[in-house]
Amino acid sequence: MNQVITRKEIASNLERPLMQYTVNNGNGYAFTCLNYGATLTSIMMPDRNGIIDNILLGFNGPTDFLNDQTYFFGKAIGRVGGRIKGGLFHYKNQEFLLPRNEGDNTLHGGVNGFHHMWWDVSETEKGLTFTKVINPEMDGFPGKLEVTITYRWGENNQFHVEFYAINKSDTPTLFNPTTHIYFNLNNDKLKGLNNHKLSISAEQLLELDQQQIPTGEFINVTNTPFDFRKEQNLSEMLHSLKQLNISGYDHPYHVTGPKAARLSNLNNGRIVEIQSDRNGLVFYSLNKTHPHIKVNEGNHLFPHMAVALEPQTLPDANHHPDFGDIVLPANTEKKYEITYKLSVI
Ligand code: G6D
């Protein structure tokens, strides 16, 4: 595959030069990312009429990504995506207090998580690799973690995100990373989620408490507006939620099998199929927004302008053994992969 990588400095006078990298796979597909937060700012793909456009939503100004702790547009998320109750991590007879950046709880790896870090970038024949040695004093999590994130094109316009970490310490830590990309497959982003259909391979989702922390109970999706086992029109489903006074989706699904979700655009034929090696998928429909925020080519942000689908092990798994295991014991390693199969019909 004849990928072409280009790079440019897009801002200076920062802790490091803000670098933007573009990796083009030669078929009209390209992704662009930043060395800050390993942020994916665009995935360019054609539609059925040959129009090539960005299918992601992100800030209009590149430096807007720098201090965002609200939307996480395009960011790599870790050490742990999702919420951790009380910011507490117990392992054998040890208790660790993690950074609590959402009330008493930890969200998305804390305020100094992957999303808020400068990453070393290397250009390989595979694509782009982001590396970082993360010590506890940097993000407040225990253990010295050496992390590698790889973004690359595969065969048939598949976009791969690979996470690897090794715990180079005698202390256990946690590792459950994800990506926080928001999709809007319309060329005109002002159309929001109109024309979108979504399916999620899940019979159940997690019950959440008032702080959006899993209670440990599973809810069956049957006969609810959370049932996406068959492709559903997203706008219609959002409307049916509002009938129940629910502002939108922000829910962890228990997905079964490698194909976690499929998002398609009826109008222009774009399809994104998400494959994951983990059992959770947080479905977030961008429910609360600040109108002064400008995104993409300068449009003002509005609720449900895009959808985030975040593959991960079910949130707060360290408090629920039946959710999975996100502990990375001393001197052990782990890797995860998310595949985005892009196509046009
Ligand atoms: C809100 O609850 C949601 C999260 O799921 C999301 O990741 C974040 O906004 C961007 O906190």
C-alpha cells in the first residue's frame, strides 16, 4: 500500500511545536492527527458521488484542542476511558486513589490523561506511532506505563487504532484506553445526525446511577429506545428518547462479538463499521454543547451534531469483576485494537 505521510507545524510558542500529520492511503482516504493528545482531527473519505470530506467533528481552530476537558474531540483517551467510581482502584491489599476530575469520580483518565499529553511521533511504513513513558506524577495513576498508540491504514480502506502498554514497575495499574472520535457522515455538518442510521451489536446496556456510574446491573434493550440490534434512524431514536425526557444517549453497551457497531449515511452512502476486541461501547450523542464553540469549517456546535462511539472494556470494570479485567499487573503488557471499516454503497 503506497501511503504518503506529510507533516507541518501548525502552532508554536507552546510546550512543544504543535505538529499536524496527514497519512493518505492513495485511494482518496486520509487521516490527520496531532502530536497533542494523539488527536484525530480528520478522516477524509469519498461519498457515493465521489465527494471527499471529513467524517469527524472537531474544533475549528487547532489550538482549541489544547486545553479541552469537555468534549475530547478526536482525542486518545487513557489510561482508562469512561468513569471510575470514587477514583478508587483496589488490587489485592492495596488501595490507590486516582485523580478525580468529575466530582468524586474519575473520567477519561483524569485531567492529565492521554488526551492532555504531548506525544512523541514516529512515521513508519505502517502509519503513525505515538509513544509516551507515563510516570505516576504525570497523570496520578500508579505504575510507570510505556504506551504506544498506532494509527494506520490497512487493506480495503480499513483504519486501525492499536493500543499497546507495558507496566514497567512493581506496582499494578489500570489500562483501558479508547478513542473519542465523533462521527458526522454528512458533507454539510449542519445537517447533524440527519440521514444517519446506527446499529449496535448489544442485547444489554449498563444501568447507571445519577453520577453516570454503573450500578452493576444490566438492562435488556428489548422494547426500549436503546435497541439498536437492527439498524435504526438516529434522529428518530433521539426523538423517541426525548419523549421520555432523556436528553440523549450517553450509555455503555455490552457488545457481543467483534462487530460492535455500524453507522451509515442514507443520503451519501458512507458506512463506518467498528470492530473491537473488547466488550463495551459507550454511545454518546453529544447531548450538551456550548453555542460559542466553532467546529470544522467554522460552524457553531449544537447538540447531537455528531456521535461518539467509544470501544472499551465496560466502564468501572475494576469495581465489577463480571465487566472484565482492566488491571495491568506489575511488569505485564497488554494490547487492544479498534478497526474502522470504511466503505461507500
Ligand atoms: C460527557 O458523559 C459524557 C461522556 O460520556 C463523554 O465522553 C464526555 O461528555 C465527552 O461527560
